[in-house]
Amino acid sequence: MSKCVHHHGEFKELCVQKVPIFNHLDREEMIQVVNLSTPLHYKKGELIFQDGESLDYLYIIHVGAVKIYRLYSNGKEQLLRVLHPGDFMGDLALFTKKEIDSYAEALEDTEICAIHRNDMQQLMLSKPIIATKILEKLSVRLEETEKLVGQLSVHDAEARIASYLLDLKKSSNSSVVSLPMSKKDLASFLGTTRETISRRLSHFQTQGWIEQKGHRGITLKDLSALQKIAQEE
């Protein structure tokens, strides 16, 4: 990991502007946040934080992608989520001082701006709307987690995959979607295997429900069929 050394001011301002919890601020307030942030750069595969470390910063993704996951004693990896530019992590550090129980790894070369928890807490005291927006984001994540837990306990792998594809369509507002992670990571996220992901997607394509393009591109062609599969128990 290293600090970015080129165009610090411009980099940090663009980084902060991407985050919904800050984009309501006026120019002067935005500059105040920018001055509190530190630009960081991580190579693909490099850990940003890991299990057991102190959680002291809010990390904002500027460029690249980061996966958050847990490792269990049997060596199994459980993917929790994948973050992209404009997303942030480490938000629990803003409300409580605790050790990290997960890992954050750069999926590609990634640029981040980090703000220390003490500075963020002062910002939230002076601008309560920031705290409100962070809580809104946490609520969305909790809802997504509860939905996934429900799917893991009730639906089979085929239904979970169909539901995931429909969620991608909803978030992108397009029937042409791109998997935001490798099939290995998607399998970890959905609680199945990479082979099952590949077989089910091939089956969906054979049935005419989707069309795969390249490694990650997918066109959803029969939404009603996918919705029916997603609802099966």
C-alpha cells in the first residue's frame, strides 16, 4: 500500500464528491472534508485491512474494486460484498471502537481516500445529515444481508442465481448486465460452488432465458422465467 503522490488535491476532491453521504455539501464544506482525507493506493490482491486489526478509518473507493469477506477456521471464504467507486467501508468505526472481523482485498489496482474516525465523528456532530445518510446506507446493507440469509436458508442455488441476476437488472436499470465479480467470488457470495454457477448459467442460456457475452456480460432475455425460478422454494 502506498500514498498516491500525484494531484493530491484533485484526487481527494473527486473521491469525496463520489460518495452520497457527502454530495449534498456545499463547496466550502466539501473542501473541509477533502482536507481531512488521505489518498491511498493498493495493488491488485493487496489487503486493505484484515481480521483482528483496529477499525479506525472510513475508506472511500475512488478507483477500482474491493471485496469484503470472512475466513473461517476450515479455510472457507464467505464473500460479504464487493465495493466499487463511490462506495465506502469501515463505517462501523464511526459509531463504535472495535476490532475488524473481516478482510478487505483489492480486486484490481485501487485508489482510496481514508478519513480517520475522530475526524468523521467531529463532522457528524457538526453536520448531522452526514450521520443520517450513513445510517441510511447501513440500513440498506442490513436489508440486503437479511434477504441473502433468507435465500440461503430457503432457496436452492438456481433460485439464488436467478434472484441475483434480477437484482443486477434492478440496480443497473438495464437487461444487459455485467457480473461485478468473478464466478468464484459470486459462488462464495451465494453460498455455492463455481461449477454450479457455470452450470446454472449455461442451463439458463440453453433455455433461452439469458445470453452470456464474454466472461461476465449477460443479457436477460426472459424476465418472467427468471422471476419464476427466483421464487421457487
